[in-house]
Amino acid sequence: MLYREAGQFKTSYAADEAIFPLTLDRVAIFIILAIAFIAVPALASDYFLKAILLPFLILALAAIGLNILVGYCGQLSLGSGGFMAVGAYAAYNIAIRIPEMPIIASLLLGGVCAAAVGVLFGIPSLRIKGFYLAVATLAAQFFLDWLFLRIGWFTNYSSSGSVNAPALNIFGATLRTPAEQYLFVLCFVVLFALGAKNLVRGNIGRTWMAMRDMDIAAEIMGIRPIYAKLSAFAISSFIIGVAGGLWAFVYLGSWEPLAFDINRSFQLLFMIIIGGLGSILGCFLGAAFILLVPILLNQVPAAFGMPLSTAMISHLEFMIFGGLIIVFLIVEPQGFARLCQIAKEKLRLWPFPY
């Protein structure tokens, strides 16, 4: 009975257009943020922070970037792993060649480089769409993999092809513990998620959704396809590039080009399909699901005395992900986010049947 809109009157345009118009939603978000910023770093173990929460946050951030392009603008992309690599290698080269550059600025500039590359490979979207655009972005993925593998300048001429990220020095302090690294990544994720939510609710977001729903009608209405599509590629690639820099600098520490191969692109695509296309919340739900399923497959059967081999777990992952993608595309194309929305709508009516 508490989750009601009746009695919550709005007296300004700002209140009417708030991201969370219901008081209970705002209170819930504040509680979640308080737990994330205060309780989790204080209570969670180093393993939980490093092995679960860090990849969850970074991949959720990358999924937000991909969802802007695929879910909101309707431009299918299979090159997100390559754009993550651009952000990682650009931030690495900026950090080692300009030592006085702050690490935050290096990560953001890596995102800018990824945005430039994304716009370059997004130009074909002005003439092609659907499956053909997916193939074009897939070509970008393979080209970027080859580029970072074969040209030694990007890896600072490392003989093994792998590189080590510089220390995370923030305002004179070095982030060494998993709790400090978790808070650093969490600040990025919260700011970018809030920015993405406001973008998709504004004029540019409506432009993207108009192109997604019917591009010819949107063009007749005066929306410029070159502006809508390339802006989606730029902003999406920027966020993915920053996520790639965080993945390399904070989570991996040292990496090689295979860390951003085609499997990473498919992983991000699975996240937004299962979590929910066109939903910021769906990015977090999809990332949590993709990361937790392998852990559950590893732990639950072993707890019942039926341990599974690594190969079996890998096969089961593909089977579960593929089956769920088919189910969601048929039954609920908007994924887990839509299921959460339905649950909230039912709570607003409960216990009345109408």
C-alpha cells in the first residue's frame, strides 16, 4: 500500500519530469547508493570486490554505452569489444607518454579516441542498417584486433604484446586496495549512468528513438540521420572506451589484445538483450546475470556433490545464454527490465485487481 502515486502532487515542471517521480523510488535509490558507497566497501571481502563487483560495474558501464547505440538508436553493433580496446590502449599511451597527465584525464581522453573511431566506423550506418551494419561493425572489431596485435607502437613495443597499466594515482594518492578501486569505478558508473539517463530523456534521446522506430518518418519530420546516428555512435563509443580503460587499468592491470576480442562484443550484446534493450536498469541486470551464472554453475552443483568440469560449465553457459536470448526475444523482448517494470505496476495496483 506504500507504493502509490496518489497524494504525491507535483508543483513544478522539474518535479513532473524527475527521473524518479515517486518518493519511494527516490528513497530506494538513496538507500542503494548509501549501501554501495558506505556498506559494501566496509563489509565486503577483497575477493568479492575484486572478482565480482569490479567486473560487474565496468561491464555494466560498457553495456550502457552499447545500449545507447543498439537499444535507443536501433543501430546494431558487434564492435564494442574493439571500441573498449581503443579506449584502453589510448589511455595507456596517453598515460605513459605524458606522465604528468592525471589518470582520470587519461581515461576520459581514451574515451574521446574511442568516440572518434566509433564515428569513423559509424559512417556506413548512413547508408546501411540491420544485418549489414552488424557486419560492418564486426569488420571494425577484427580490424582493431589486428591493429593492436601487429603494430608495436600501441603496446610500447612490448616483445610479448602484453602491457602493464600504470599505477592509479588520484590526486597524489595511489589506489592499491580493492575497496579503493571499487569506489573509483563506482563513481564513474554512477556519473555516467545518470548522464546517460538524462540524455535519453532529452531531445537527443527522442531523436535516437525516432530513428530507431522509423528512420524514414523521422527524416521526413526534420530529424537529420547524420546527426542522430553519428551522435549515437560517438556517445556510445565514448562510454565504451572509458569502460575499456577501467577494465584494463583497474580490473586487469596487465592485458593483451585478446582481452577485447569478439567474445567481449558478444558478451556485451547478450547483456543488453537479456537485461533489456532501451533500458539503463537493464544494463545492470544483464551484467549481473551474465557474471553470476558461471559462478552459480560452478558453486551450486559442487554444493550438492556434483561438481562440473570447466568444459561442461562453459558449454552450459552458452546453452543458457542462447536459450534465454531466444525466450526473451519471443516472450519479452525488453528483458529483465520490463519484468521489473511490470512488477512495479502491479505493486501500484495491489491488492486491487484492476
